[in-house]
Amino acid sequence: MKRRASVGTAVKSFNTVILKFPKIDESLRKCKAVFQQFDEDMNGAIDHEELKKCVQQLQVSFTEEEITDLFNACDINQDMGIKFNEFIVLLCLVYLLKDNANGHESKLRIGMPNLEATFETFVDAFVFLDKNRDGFVSNNEMVHAINESGDRSAGKIAMKRFEEMDWDQNGSVSFKEFHFAFTNWVGIDDEEDEEE
């Protein structure tokens, strides 16, 4: 993220990100079929063995240790399974890791070229919020970014959004935490609640 921050972002306000939510939502919902393909036992989560097969099918060269690290990083609620919204985080991390190593080859392997634009929006939004470019978003950075919209209630909104992002409550938000919260803001959880 620090490398991406050095390039900068096209995002000029948090409102420009919010306006992209419908398109992002549509793109992420198309991932549901990909998720279901890898969830072989159809229990609503991808376990460690299913993730290994997923990585092979995406033709990503990860060691066993890297796959375990990826699984642990994406199993945000630590229930030993990657749910759909965690799977989106996983795909984005794989995309970013492959993009770092092999150019834009990742979009071809996932089979969903529209995801590239969605993942780039995630990165741009995070870079926009990470004002000091340290790879994390602080509460002050969130308030600063939301205040740029000119809304009088922006401070309260920023505090609420920051609380939603700061999963480990350590006062800073990693890209993974941001990504997970972002999918909730877009409405991915709403679909899962309706299905249950």
C-alpha cells in the first residue's frame, strides 16, 4: 500500500467513492458464483483445503506457508472458514500480490476483468484516506477525509466509519480491515442476511 500511495490517487473526496458503490456492489455480487465454485462442501465458507485448490485454479504460485498466512489473514473473524465477504478480501489481496509480481495477469486468472476496476477503487479509496502514506488509516485521517465533503455532521460520520473499520480496536486501520468494512458499506452483508 505504501508503494501504491507514492503513485497517488484519482479520488478527490470520499463522496466520489460513495457514488461508485452501486457499480462496486454489482461487481462483487458477480463474485458469488466464483465463491460457490470453491466452496465445494457448500457450507458457506472456504476452508484451508478448499483455499489450496482455489489458489491452484487461480494459477498463483504460493507456498504452503503463504497459503496458510493468506487464509489466516482473510479469516477475519477467525472461525476457520472464509465467508463470502472475507473471500472478496482474499481475491483483492491475491490481485494485489500478483499485480506486484506479474503485472496484470491476475485479472485473467480470476476470470472477472471487471474486478480489476473494483479492486483499484478499493486501493484508491484507501490511499485517499491514508493521508500520511504510512499504510494505515488513523482516526484523524478519516475525520480529515470526511470533513473535506463540507457536511456539518461529517465528524460523527467519520467516527462511526472509523469504528466500523478498526476491527482490532488498535487505533489504526490496515488495508485488510478497510477492505472488509468497505464491502459491508457497499451492502454485501445485506444480501447474506436476506438469504439466511
